[in-house]
Amino acid sequence: MITILGPTACGKTALAAQLAYDLGAEIISADSRQVYRGMDIGTGKDLDDYVVKGRKIPYHLIDIAEPGTKYNLFCYQQDFMEALADITGRGVQPILCGGTGLYIEAVVKGYALSTVPQNPDLRQELQGESLPELTQRLVELKQKNGSVMHNTTDVDSCQRAIRAIEIETYNLEHAAERREMAPIDSLLIGLDIPREERRRKITARLRQRLAEGMVDEIRALLDRGIPAEDIIYYGLEYKYVTEYAIGRLSYDEMFRQLEIAIHQFAKRQMTWFRGMERRGLHIHWIDATLPMEEKINAIKQQL
């Protein structure tokens, strides 16, 4: 398998699609929010990127869950293995592409995961705690468990933090039955983009997404009856734009806070990828600002 990873706004999808065009490959998404239908602009699906020279590049694990539901890593592992078996069973080259480092590491290294039920008593106990308080609880639980399963990339709202605490608490208290999964041999390609260029592209892309109707997209979800707090659960664009749509933030406050949050998110993504390297995965880094042809050639040389 080939894996293409990197921070938000570095051009992963366009590179993966071009490589898939050249190799006759298919793409498996590794994005924790692009699984949701109707959440297109805010998650940056960039579906136009999957059309290269008039040819549609097949992709998997996009638009497979309903908004408002809580898709998780356990679900992703199962869906990933089904997609991988389908692709390789037809003799086709798979390319894993995305920025959710936890999802990538879980499938490449073959994490053994357990199903974790909801804990109503724990959830009641945690209600009312602030995100910093919940994050501190999570840090302490991770230290006890020796866990790398959650970091702040994936707990940028109270609901997500509570679920992460629920999982870590369960794993601390139970010798859970785990689903074994073999590691996958993969060439890992990372797109490295200079910090200032990354910041410039993030801000430009945010303005573009707002101009393309991101606010209307989120209002449409609210109009479908999806509770605001369930949309806020998804974090980043869905958190701040929803708070604007329901009147908690002004437009300028929304833009400013969201811009800062996305910059912080990209930094945390890079921290996760560096952690993957410390945990034994070798990532071949390529300059994201190189022309497309040079990036493709660099990957083919590694192959």
C-alpha cells in the first residue's frame, strides 16, 4: 500500500489522485469527518480533485455515515479492511490518503481495538467540566494506560473529550476482548510544507470555503433537525460556524477563532506524524511546494 499523509491544506488529495491516475490505483480516505454525507465543504472533500484528465479516480470511505452519528476508530478499521480487501482482491493498487494520523497509524500498525460501551454514570459525572479540565483527565488516563490512542487532534470539543475519557477508562478497568489486526506493509509519504506557506493556504482556503457556502451547508444540517451540539461535536469548521449560525458568535469572531483553531490543528497533526516516526514508522517527507510532476517522480523513485 502507498500512504500519503500531511497537515491540512498541503495538497494531499490532489497528489494522491494524480498518483492514482498514473498507477491505475484507487484511494482510501483517512479522514475522520469526510465519512459523513452532506458535510462536504467543511470537511474539505474536494471531490473535483478526484477527476484527473477527465477520468474519475475511485475513492472509498467518503460519504458512508449519516451526520449526527458518532463514527469512530473501531468502525474505521472495519470499513478500511473491507475496502482494502475489495481493492486488492481486484488486483488494484491501494493508496491511503488523509490527515487523521490516528486512523492511519491504527491501520498501518494494526492496533488491536475493543468495542467500548457508553458509560452513563461517567458521562453524568463529566458534564459541566470545561474542555481544559477534560483534557487534563484524559492526559492522566493515557499515562496510566500507556496509551497513544487519543490526543488533542481528536478532542477539540467537550463531547469528543468525554468519549475519549470513556474509552480510556474502560480500557483501564477491563481486560477487554480485542480484535486482532495484522500490520500492513505501506510506503509512507509525508507532504512537508513550510509553516508560513501552510498558514497562508489555510487562511485562503477558509475564505474560499465560506464563499462557497459553508455557512449554508451547516444551516442545512440544522434545518434537517440535527441538534447544534451534535454538529459542534465534529469540531473545527462545524464547531465555530454552527456557533455563528445559532447566534453565539458574530461573523468576525467566528472567522478569527476558526482561523486560529485550524492553524493549531495543523500544528497538532504534524506533532502526531512526528510521534508516528518515534513509534517506529518511517515517513518519506516530500516538499509540498514542488511541482506535481516532481512529487510524483519522487514517490515513484521510492516505489
